[in-house]
Amino acid sequence: MRSPVLESSPAVEELRAALRGQVITPADPEYDTVRRVFNAMIDRRPALIVRCLDTADVLAALAHARAEGLPVAVRGGGHSIAGHGTCDGGLLVDLSLMRGVHVDPARRTVRAQPGATLGDVDRESQVHGLAVPSGQVSETGIAGLTLSGGMGMLQRKYGLTCDNLLSVDMVTVNGELVTASAEQNTELFWAVRGGGGNFGIVTSFEYRAHPVGPMMLAGIVAYPVEEAPAVLEFLRDEIADTPDELSTDVVFLRVPDLEFFPSEHRGRPVVAFFLRYAGDVDEGWEVVRRFREFGEPLIDVVAPMPLVHVQSMLDPANPRDHQQYWTSEFLPEFGPDERGAVARIGADLPSPETVLQVIPFDAAPTRVPADATAFAHREESWLIHIVGQWADPADNDRCRGWVREAGATLRAFGTGAAYLNLLSEDEADMRVSAFWNDARLRRLARVKAQYDPDNLLRFNHNIPPAPAEDER
Ligand SMILES: Cc1cc2nc3c(=O)[nH]c(=O)nc-3n(C[C@H](O)[C@H](O)[C@H](O)COP(=O)(O)OP(=O)(O)OC[C@H]3O[C@@H](n4cnc5c(N)ncnc54)[C@H](O)[C@@H]3O)c2cc1C
């Protein structure tokens, strides 16, 4: 929907003049490119896009939104599957050009601007032999990932991304600058570690980093998909006895058409251990031996490689411009019934690009007290993640229907707790409250009421501000 008034109004010209970055309206030729997000299923048309280059630009964008009564969407890396990095009709604060990363090797801390990708953070941290725990596809934005948790190969040893957050600098919707940390604005600091983008626009994230790499051991050991029940049982039996440095997910996928894999197996459905050892490489060979010696693998491609390669090896399997419909479920148990259901779903993926991932949720993230952060799920469990993706929109109904049905099957074994960063648009609302639970949601709502009482920031897993009488 075009908005000629906004495109040409004096207020827009004033905003343009105030920025170092750019204002893009539907009249601009780059509008259709810039409004796109990772998930090609999301097709939204903001009234204005402000491509910020600094905090002053963020302040100017928010002042304009307040003056014009526009709701505000915020984009970091644009990877939200639910499409939260854009909106229809509002003002989109696009931070994706603010990608600076600064490492303090002496303090082992890393500061990232809000448009930095995971690859940006890894690349710069690795210069100093450090790593911030994050996710596993390098183009994902660090901002959205951190604010709602952040899971990846270092989580068993060092915790979630939000568990390694030391502070944020934030611009509130009223244009105030606040820092939240363990010492300042502590309730806000609690809320931004799992409460998503509800409270303001973060302009700087400060993380604790850890000595990892530059070389580590990683790869996959794959079996015919029919062997899934035995592979899943082996993972369930072995995981507790593996060091925290080891990340071992089980993935169901078709072998990608990549040089890395033997050509005779490409395209074949397999079930695989996805192994990553974030410690000494020689020790790693010993740790992964039991997985490589299990059964008769079709493919065994484990090798030492740089951490930055490990962190981008899944990039080709997650192409831009694909239709995406995801779901996830934490299963408290992983007995024969749960494993049987997962094996059946994994053997029947609806498209060549769809992946099912079984992630043991244990070790460091579960050692954080449940009330320490707004990230609500701290129980040992099994996160089942269905990455539904396909190229042709003509397959949308069929593939989306398949993911929904698979999700419903998993939900029968779950507690309702999902990982919000992995949910799709139509799932989000109904599962948000289940994730945070009533008491935590009330606490989050009070923080929301303090920092965004009019819910200007509502394109997220939204926390409605607490009514005035609850703001205690
Ligand atoms: C290919 C792919 C791989 C993924 N892999 C992983 C993984 O390994 N581990 C994992 O935990 N998750 C993973 N995810 C999920 C990921 O964490 C979420 O999609 C997350 O939202 C991505 O953040 P973003 O900045 O790219 O998203 P965006 O779409 O830009 O933003 C998402 C949300 O964050 C808010 N937000 C963004 N920036 C700010 C800011 N500066 N201030 C306030 N609010 C802000 C937005 O308002 C929005 O609500 C993956 C997603 C994709 C598409």
C-alpha cells in the first residue's frame, strides 16, 4: 500500500536531513530490495524504512515515529522466521548496516553493533582466539538471536548467547539512552536476556568471550535414515557422558549437493551425528571416536577446520529467498515413544531442503537459575527443531501443512515450551505466553510498561505493557 503523503511530506524531508543514513519510501527504486527479509514467505510493506548508520539516526527515526504516530519494527539481521524484522505500514528501523565489532582481548569482551551477523562476530573475535557463543548459520543477526536466547555449538560449555551478555546500550522509544547490565538498570538487563525486542532499540551488545579455536574438530557421521531409531537411542544414552566441549546434534536431511560430501550419496535422505568439538583437536578425536565407531556410517567426514568454517558450513543449506516455515518443541523425555515419533517425522521430510534437528538441551544452559534471566526454559530436555524450507511458493500449502502436522505430533510429548526464535508467524502469539509462563510474563509486562508503555515496539513476540495498577 503506497502512502504518498508520507513519501513527500515535510516531516519526511526533515528526517532525511537529520540522518547520516537513508530514508527509503515505496517511491524509491531500492524499496523492494531493502524491505525483503530472509524468509521469502514474508512480504510486508513498511511506510518508511530508515537505514541507520549510528545512534543519532536511531534517535531521529524514533522521534519521527512518535511524531507521526507510526508503530516501529526493528531489523538486525532480518532472519526472524516470523517476519518480525519488518511490518506493514509502520516505520522500519533497519540496523543491518551497523555491523561494527570491537574486541577487548585483555578483558575477553566483544562489543557488537546491532546489525552484526554471527559471522561478523566470529571473524573479529577469532583474530584474538576468542569466540562468543552464538548460532550456527553465519548470516543470522546477533541482535535478534541474543535478545531471545541464542543457541549453538558452544552452548553446552559456555551457555546461551544471552547468558554471555554483559551489557546493552539501548535507545528507549522516548529517546532516552540507557545502559543495562548487572550493575545498572538491572531489571531491564534481566528482561533483555530472553524477552526479545520489546523494550527499546539496542545499539550495542557487550559479550563475554571465551578462548576457542582457531582450529576445532567438526563434521558429520551419517547413516541411512532407516537407522534413525538406533542413532537417536545412541545419542540419548551417550550424551550425559560426553564433555561439555562436545556439541552433538542429530540431524535428518538429504545429503546436500556440496563438494564436502561423497557424490554417490548426494540427495539421499540420511540421519547424522553433527559433531563439533570446541577444545583441543587431539582430545577431540578421542571424544568423537565412539560416534564414528557406532554402526556402519555411509558418510564420515570429520576433520579439523577453522572455527569460522564450522560456523558457516551450514550456510549453503539455508539459502535466502526460500519459503520458510519452522516449528520447535522442547521434549522433557526422549524415550522410545518420543524417539519413534521423531524418527517417523524425520524419514518423511516434505522437501529436499527441509531439516529436522535434535538438540540435547543440557549442561551449561541448564545450570543457570530459572529466574536469572527472562529466557524461561532451563530444564534438561531435547529441543526438536523442524526447519521447513522449500524453493517454490506453489508448495506452500503442502509443506506448511506438513510442518504443522509434525509440530502437533511433537506437542503431544512436549510441555508447550518452544524456543521463540524458531517459531513461525502464526504460531508465535499462542506460544509466547506458554514459554514465559504467567509469573514471568507479569514481570516482563512491568518492564515493558516502564520502557514502552504505548507498545510502539509491537512487531516481536509481543509483551503487552502491564496496566498501571500492576506496575509495581
Ligand atoms: C538460517 C537461520 C539459522 C538460524 N540459526 C539459529 C541458531 O543456530 N541458533 C539460534 O538460537 N537461532 C537461530 N536462528 C533463529 C534466530 O535466532 C532468529 O531468527 C533471530 O530473530 C535472528 O535475529 P536477526 O537479528 O537476524 O532477526 P531480525 O528479523 O532482524 O529481528 C528479530 C527480532 O529481534 C528484534 N530486534 C532485532 N534487532 C534489535 C535491536 N537492535 N534492538 C531491539 N530489538 C531488535 C526485532 O524487533 C525482531 O523482533 C536462525 C535463523 C535462521 C533464519
